[in-house]
Amino acid sequence: MKSFKSYQHLRLITSEGMIANGDYILDGITIRTKQGYLCDSLDEEKNILPAVETHDGSHIEHWKDGELHCENAPAVIDILENYEEWWLNGRHVLPKES
């Protein structure tokens, strides 16, 4: 699956012209937004829900306020294409050493 990297710093607007806020489902992908930006959220048990995830779990992306970001794991993981990318505050970084 293609990454949503090109959406960094872009505010998402709904088809009704409103700033996107909350969860949206498009073509088997859940997209989570906060004030128009891709952003992880928390479920009722305080588990992190990625900003972008396919329903089959094969692709996830972690975002924080419109920037790819994950501190302790890859921000982008694609199981089918066998790759991962590490990002902090919108900047591509090398993986952390174990």
C-alpha cells in the first residue's frame, strides 16, 4: 500500500467542507484525524490506535498532529511489502538500536 507521507502538514477537509475530526473509513482503511491532521488516538483502554490502518492489519502509520511520528517503534509498517520506516516529528530517522 502506498504511504500517506504526502499528507504531512496538510489539513484534511471533508466533502462537506468541514475540517476532518475523528475516525473515517475509506476503502478498507481507517483514518484518524484531530483538528484536520492525521493523528493517532486512544481507545477506551488507553491503547494507541494508529492514524492510518488497513482493516486486515497489513499496513499501519503512526502520526502526531499531522507529522509521521513514533518514538519506540516504526512509524510506518507494511507487512505485505515487507518494509518499515522510522519517523520522529515528521523527520525520517534511522531505526533505534536494540
